[in-house]
Amino acid sequence: MICVSIGRGRHRHVIAEHRHLAENGVPLVELRLDYIQGTVQVKRLLAERPCPVIVTCRRVADGGRWEQSEDDRLMLLRTAIVEGADYVDLEDDIAAKVPRYGKTKRIVSHHDFQKTPADLTLLHKRLAELNADVVKIAAMANHPTDNLRMLEMVHASRIPTVGICMGDIGVPTRILAGRAGAAFTFATFHDDRVLAPGQIGWRQMRETYRFDSLSQSTKIYGVVADPVGHSLSPVVHNAAIAAAGIDAVYVPFRVPAEQLDEFLANAGRWPLAGLSVTIPHKEAVLEHCESQDPLVQSIGATNTLSFGPGGISAANTDATAAVESLEAALADQEQQPGAGFGVKTALVLGAGGAARAVSFGLRQKGVEVTVASRTLERAKKIAAEVGCKAIDWDTRYRLPYDCVINATPVGMHPNVDETPFDKEHLRSYMVVFDTVYNPENTLLVKQAREIGCRIVTGVEMFVRQAANQFRIWHGVEPRHEVMREALKRATASAKQPA
């Protein structure tokens, strides 16, 4: 189950949030007494609690805010036990100082904000011997394998255990804790008000990741990147998975480049069923693939991995999605028989994986492609691989093009006032395609629409490439409208003030 942590400065705010969570079906709440300003009124917080609580008072050294005396802190914890708190959280160095009393259950915890201890089994044994009803270990993840060690420790434990890896790398443990058999996991009341590194909002845990429905049979998919926190792939894929009634979950995996090899070598321990691949791994992962589809072989990059008995297979849905998106935008044109694709010349801005895929897809349609990048050597590399032209970034305005495609991050939230192609160079006959999807209406898209250009947004391409991945992994057609609406809701909510 999900335990939601409440850390507020005033008693009335704590009580109000507690009531709100209980009304929305949250089964367990953690009251962080160290956040309360002034004298803590334990009896007031516990007297009419609407659902069970864990009482926690964390020192600064353990990631909390308690700066008063240790004696006062111990007195608060003992008071919570006397007042009948359902659980009390005791760090391992004080567990022996706070005796068991009444029906209150003891969570004996250990926190390490620097690393994940090497021997989690030995640590777990020591904590359990401190008269623990629940063992809790929260440690910083510095490597994806730390997540695996933590989840495997939880799965092997014989008493109720909570095992969490903190930080961006540790996010998978928060989502997959229940699947591993953890007593509960922790979430925060607000997405933007985390009480521990890597904590996720409770609505996201419940609605996006469907935490309470995950089990040992749930298949694990995800996106592997560095960084990965900005990715909206989990929102889109999990929405489609839920709509299709598939027993699966899609998780963000932050994997630094130097740790990619070990992460993929341990794929079977999760076990992984499929991965979306993005920056900076689209090329490096190919060393681990037993098979590649023709697009991957031609482009030299993948965005889709599937794991099976025969090993890892790689596909690329970016190129297909780019062409499909353009075809949809051009469909309303009156085409003469034999007129072809509808675009003869295209300028692709950027020299990353998206630019390569888009360029290749257009070349397959017979389009004359020119790639412009601030790093000319990278543009030349794409040109040589794809069979197109490469030009310096500063010369991108010299020739007219039927289609201008932004495959750079320019214009992406929060830098929404930037554009890679100035308005004065846009023409009404152009098709303007921006692969940025957050926001959908980038400055480039807005200005192109004002000029009268035909528009293809990043939302269209993003949904199409994700839908193609979904089809590969699950063997069924996803509901595109569900994916599209989930993406638009997520980008809209990301811009709301806190």
C-alpha cells in the first residue's frame, strides 16, 4: 500500500491534509512531527485521525528538520506511543531507548543519504533484531544495480519490510516496492513538495503507475535515459496500458552512460520486458542487441528494445512516426496522381538521434534533405549515413525549403520563448514540423501558424512513436486518443503554478 507523508508547519494543515487523503482512499499516512513549528501537540494530531498513522520525528542528520534536543525528540516519540499511534518510526540508534508499549507497532529504520550499503541482508538482520515489527531501509542509489539489490532484499525478507532507494536513480524502487512484497511505499502529498529525494506524488503513484494493482506477474517496461525525470513516456504508456487492461507497468530508469552495460546485463533480474531508449543511449545499446530491424540497421540508432528468450531485439519507431505525422498533415492536400509524398525538400535542424531518424524517414520517401547543426561535423556524419546534405547552422536561411523540421530541444519547456528558425524566414507554403512536445504550441509552431504554414506538432510524432512501440511490445493497437490526452494533460499540469 501507499503511505503518504505529510510535512506541514501548522497542526491544522496537517489535520486537513490527513482528512483529505483518508477521504480519497489513502490507507496510511506518515505524520512528520519534525516539520511542525512550535510546540508539537501529539494528542491533537492523533485524537480523531481518519486513517492509521506512522509518527515520525526525523533529525537533520537523517534528512529531517528536527533541531531541538534529542531528549525532547524521544519524549515526542514516547508520547505518540502512549497516545496509541498505529506505528512509530525509530532510527536504529534509538530503537533500544524507546520501549514497546500498547498496540503501537515499531518501524526500525536506517537511512543513508550517501550510498546503498554493500550488505543489505546483514543490515536488515541487525534492524530486525531491535524488536522491529517493520524494518525500513532508505538509502541513496548511485547505480541502477542498487535498486535491484534493494528490491531483492525486500522480496527475500521474512518480516514486513520497506526498502527504498532515494534519488533519481532510485525511483524504480518506489514504484516496484509492492511488486517485490514491501509492506508499503512512501509518497508525498504534493508532487512539488517532496520530503525525501526521489519521492513521487501519491496521485501519480496511484493513477499513473497503478501501484496497488502491481503484482509478481506484472511485466516491467520503461524508458532508459540520463536525465529521465522530464520524460513523459511513463504518462503516455501507462495510460495506454491501463486502457487496454494489460498487466504491465512502465517505469523511468535513470542510467548514466558509464553504467549502461551493467544495467542491461542485469535485465533478467528485474525482469525487463521492453524499454524505450533515448538520450544518450540510442546508439550505445546496440552493442547488447542480438537482432536489429532494418530501420535500426540503416539509421544506426534505436529507440525501442524488446527482451525475450533469444536476447534483446532493437527497433526504431521514430523514423516511421515522423513520416506518418507528415503524411497526416499533408492528407488534406489535393494531390495529383503520381505527385508523390507532397514534400520535395526539407531542412532538418539538429544532429541528434531524432534528426537522424527524421532524415532517414524522409530520404526513404524521396525527399531531398539538408541537415543543419551548430556542430557541423555531427551534421556531416548524419549526411554521410543517410545520404543527404549538411550545412552550417548559420547558413540555414540561404535556401527555401518545402518543409522545416526542428529536431533540437530549442523551444522546450521552460525555454518557451526560443525558436530555432526565425519568423521572418518562414513562408506560408512551408510545412513546419516541431518535434518538441512540451509545450505542443512552441514559439516556432505559433509563429508558423500565424504565417499560414501547415503544422505538425511534437505531440503527434511522440504519440505515434509510442503507439508503434506499444504495438511491438503488446501485440495490440493502443488507443491513440488516450495516449494523446494523457500527454496533453501532463504538459498542461506541468505549467500550473505550485
